[in-house]
Amino acid sequence: TYIYKGNEIIPSFSLSFEGTPLVLGTDYLIVSYSNNVNAGTASVTISGIGRFSGTSVENFEILPRSISDATVTGIIDATYTGSEISQSPVVMLGNTVLREGIDYKVSYSYNVSAGPALVTIEGINNYSGIIYSDFTIKPLDISAVSISEIDDVFFDYTYSYPSVTLTYAGTILSNYIDYKIQYDDNYNAGTATITISAVSSSNYTGYVTKTFTINKKDIG
């Protein structure tokens, strides 16, 4: 067997007849090679000359080359987007840049939510073996999400808690899972403050502050 190398493989072999070695060019000729570049079953066709006649076809195997020694670059950390995050890896084996979809395929695990993500690079066709690489998906600053308008209210002898809705990438965020809210100065008439903070274990980070007005109550 031989290992794929990117060009024609010419196997070395010897022939003998009843224990006597045969001589290339005197007893036989190599007529042709077939399928002797890519991984798979290749063949050599031999034809007898001189004292010998007839044709013989002998097969030999070309095995895929392992990518275990390849270097992988181009995998970088990313920020949470709400969708699957892919990479553009550059896989180099020796002096050869391998081609995605032809020499290897890429798959991902844990590549949506913030945290560690895994890239699996698997050799195909003329290549074999698997390489693993990882990257980090960083939480998105919560100031980047859409926050609904906060309605002003009127003083009503109680604390005011106007509702607020956060959305990102078409998804409504969940209170206590993605964020938490703190209200300040939300009893008397004046300017009240809402502080929206990302939950530490979520896909978000940081905080943002919004205000609303508590209008004086009309006693008329």
C-alpha cells in the first residue's frame, strides 16, 4: 500500500518466473498505470516481451493521507449573534493548503450560545483523520439589544413598575434568564430610573439605564 501524495505513484515491484527474476525491457514492459494519483485502488498493466507473452494487470492501494499533522489557522473568537457562528479555517498540511469540501469538511458543536464552541475538521476523499479546534463566543453587550419605549405614568401613591420588553435577533429576551431589572426613584413624581443588567450566566453582558417620568397627580 501507498499513501496519497498529490501526484502519480509509481510502485516499485519485481517479477519472477519459476524462481528466476524477470528483467524490465527484456522480459516485460510496463504498459500503463491507472488511477494512481488519488486514494483508492490503482493498477499497473504489464505486457510480456521476448520469451514471454500476454498481459497482466496488478492492483495496489493508495490510502488517504492523515491530516493529524496539519496546522489550522483562521479560527477566532466571536460575539453572540443569536445564530450559529461559523469560521473560515485555513488548513495547511506541509506546503499544501487543503480545500474545504474537497479535502476536508467542517462541523460545529455549541456554536450558538455564549461560551466555548468546538470546530471539528475531518479529512475526506484523499485525506483522513480529525482535528479539533475551539473558540469562544463572547456575551453580547446588552446595550446592543432593542428596548421598548417606557411609558410615563402618574403618581398613584404606590411604586411604579412600567413594563419593558427587550428583543434581539427577532427573539424576546426573558427576565431573570437573560436580564434583570432594578427600579429607582419610582415612587414620587419626578424622574425614575430603570437599570437593566445582564444575568451573568446568559448570552449578554453589561447593563443599560433608562428613565421614565412620574407625573404629578391632578387633584382637580
